[in-house]
Amino acid sequence: MKNKTWLVLLALLAAVILPIIFTGYAEIKKGQAKSAVQNYASAADSYERAALYLPWRSDLWEQAGIAASENGNLTDAITFLKRAPKLSERGWLALASSYYNTGDIPSALKAYQQGSQVYESASLYAGLAFIYRQQKNWSAESDALKHQTKLDGGNVYAHYRLGLLLTVLEPENALPELMSASSLDPETDSAVQTLRAALNISATQADKSQQMVTRGRALGLVQEWELSVVAFEKAITLNAENAEAWAWLGEAKQQAGQDGSVELNRAVTLDGRSVIVRALRGLYFDRQKKYPQMLAEYLFAAKVEPANPAWQASVGDAYAKGGDLVAALTYYQSAVQLASNDSAYWRLLALFCADNGVHVEDVGLPAAQKAVELAPDDPLALDALGWSYFSSGRYANAEQTLLGVISRFPGHLPAHIHLAMTYIAQGNRTSAYTELTYVRDANASGADGLFAEQLLKKYFP
């Protein structure tokens, strides 16, 4: 009698449980099929149902979480993944990215940290490095990148970024990382060579504060201003009386979106006769559109170094922005006299004449031609020649010259803008519109893109 009772109970259990088990595995298959066609919303639902039907299959919560994360359903993704008693590498990545995309950065960081303690994963270390960079935790970012490059030696960005950090943190170890980046991607070579030269120069300097200034300037040259701020701050820590370090810190802070005036004023207090300090302060006043103060700084630099053409050109620029075009022309001409074999100063003279419509025929156009003669492969010089032709009313010559620049250097956006202006002068509005929209779209948040947008509003309202 008892045996019959047990058999009945087993039959009843089988009748209840087996359909549930079969349904659970059927949901797994549905989830796999939906994931294969990237229908992640349905896949997440199927894996969730399967996890409820098959509670011993704890891995299903992870599958549901990964699918929900892929679908952008971040709240469910976090809930499902937290139910999983154990996560794979992919699960940790999904949990961390879900937290990050909901704005919970501390939890995202914790997930990356926990995952990297379980798995030696280049992707997890990359996530750590990304968050540490946002937090400006440079040492922690460097450590994460060291792990990442060890696991993924072919990642150009990781090598390059690590090289940048080490330029400040461990300069003796920076060059191998930079050279690795250069060998993997030749497009990084120009920046790498700039940093390499700075590392070599700084290694010969006896003053440790000045070493940091040299490295910080190089980081600025490759547009890594946040790290240049770190370098200049270290330079000041090493020598609080280093006026040049204070001045460069002010410049770097401006480039990083801060004010920088306090540091520049401190630099002048420490060494008011330094032309570097005065020139950087002049640049600050230029950005503030305080042209009399800008002029005073560059006049001082030119007085200290009268044979330096850079200061002559800067004085000319200050006079031009202040509205004294006669004095400006004198100083631009003085610059080319001091550096008659340097295309850059002839180009600046040409642009001054073209932009202001003064002495274009007798001074500006010959200066532009001289700039091209000295540097026939320089897109800046060629563009200046095209703009000078435009300013002189030679629209056909301007068009031909500017088309040549664009053909050889399609990424030189000012030439596109100047060509658009030439087309407008010729009445070719369709071509002008094409050039301006190209620049606007190619450089949406940059100076050229914003200028193109202004011209579009002006000429194509």
C-alpha cells in the first residue's frame, strides 16, 4: 500500500515538475535564438523565465542580465546580474557598464575592480583606466593601463595613453610605451617624436623643476593639457620660485578651461623680466580681448629680445587687434626682415594684409608668393596665397590655388572656407554652400566649424 502511495506521489510530482523543467529549457533555447538575432529584449525575458523555472541554474540570471544590458534596459540588467552568485568576465563588464550608463560611477568602479580581481582581463582594466582618467586619478589609471597593455599588447591607445602618463609620473619608463604606440600606428608618430625629444632634453637638464617644465610643454604641444597641468604643478612643488613653471601652469589651466590669471600674475611677481612669462601673459590678455595689455606685454618682450621675429609679429598682431593697422604693418615687416628665410613670417604678413585689406597688391600678395617659394608644400602658405588672391580680387586665381590646396590637403579646413568665400564672390552659391557645410560637419565643435556655421547663417539664412 505504501509503495503504491509513493508511486502516485512520484507520478504527481513528475506531472507537475517535468513540464516546468521542459518549459525552462525551452526558454533557454528561445533566449539563445533571440540573442543570436540580437533581439535582446526578448532574450532577456526568456532567460529570466528560465531562471525562475530552473532555480539551480544560477548562470541564467547572468544571461538575462547581459541580454538586458545589450538592450539598454539597465535597471533590469543590474537586478539580474546581482542575483547571479558568480559572474563571468562578460558579466562583470555588463554590470560595470550598466552602472556607468546609469550614472552610478562608484558602483561601476567597484564592479570593474571586483571583476579584475577574479579575471585577468584587458577589457576590465580598460574600464578601470577609463574611470580613473575621469576622476583624474593618474597613478591608478597608469597602473590599470600597465595591466591592460600586458594583456593586450596590440592596443595603440593604451600604449600611447600610458606613455603620456609616464611622461609625468615615471619619465624613465615613458619612451618604450610611446615607441610601441608609434610602431603600431604611424599616425601617432608626430606626437611621439615631440614627446621623445622632450624626454631626451629633460634628461640632460640638471634642474628637476625645469625638467618637468620641458615635459609639460611637450604635453601641451600634443594637446594633452590636463597632464601638462600636472607636470607644471610638479615643477612648482620642486621649486616654488620657478617663474616659468608658474607662467606655463597659467597657460595650461586656460587651455584646460580654467582661468590661469593667478598663476600668470605670480610668475610676473617672481620674474617680471622673463620674456616667456611676458609672452604667455600677452596670450592671456589676447584671449580676454584686452588688447592694450596684450600690446604692453609683447612690447616688453620685443624690447628684451629685439632680434626675435616672434615678438615683432606678436606686437603687430596686438596693434592690428587694437585697430592701429599702420603700426601693425611696420612690425610685421620688421618680423620678415629679421627672418627673411622663414616662410611663416611672410605668411603672417600676407594674412595681415589680406584680412585687413591693406597694401594687398604691393605688400600682401608678394609676401604670400614669397611664403610659398620658401615652403611650396606647406598648406598654410598655399592657403595664404589663395586668400591673398581673393583679397586682391583675382577670384579665378584664388579658386585655382585653393582647389589645389584642398586636392593635396583635404583636411585643411580654412582652405575650404576661403574657397567658399571665393565662390560667393563669383556668384556660385551652390558650391559655396557645399564647402561650408563640409567644414561645419567636419569640425562641429571646433573654431573652423563654428565659423562655417556663422557664414552659413549669414549667406544662407
